[in-house]
Amino acid sequence: MNIVDKKQKIIQVLQSSNDEELIEEVFEMLHPEEAMENIDVSKLSTELQNKIARAMDDYKNGRFITHDQMKQKIVQWLTT
């Protein structure tokens, strides 16, 4: 199955689905920043709330590396 076929199949499944959990998961994958902003952290300690706020700021400003980039770094560390 090529990429165009996969995209069409995904679109068909989403359009015909009433599974709210599936739709929420796909949305969160496509828009992680919005999903994170909707999490209620008010019951957490102030210290943890501050850490989460800093992490969100880092993410929004591009100060992060992807999982694949981290895997590459680990391979470099282990082979040098």
C-alpha cells in the first residue's frame, strides 16, 4: 500500500468513526501543544507546575529534540 492509499484509508476511517477516543488520540498526535494546554495541573505542586510551564515554553519555542534525533545521539555515544 503506498502513501496515498494509506492517507485515503485513514481519512475514510476518521470520517466514518464515532469513536471519540480514536479521534482525540489522532488530534493529540497532530496537535500536541493543544492537548498539553488542556491538562489540569492545578492540583500539582507549584514546583512541578513551574517545571511543566518551562517544558511547554521550551516545546513552543523549538527547544527540544525528536525521538529519532535522540536515538541517533545514543548510537553516536555508544559507537565513539
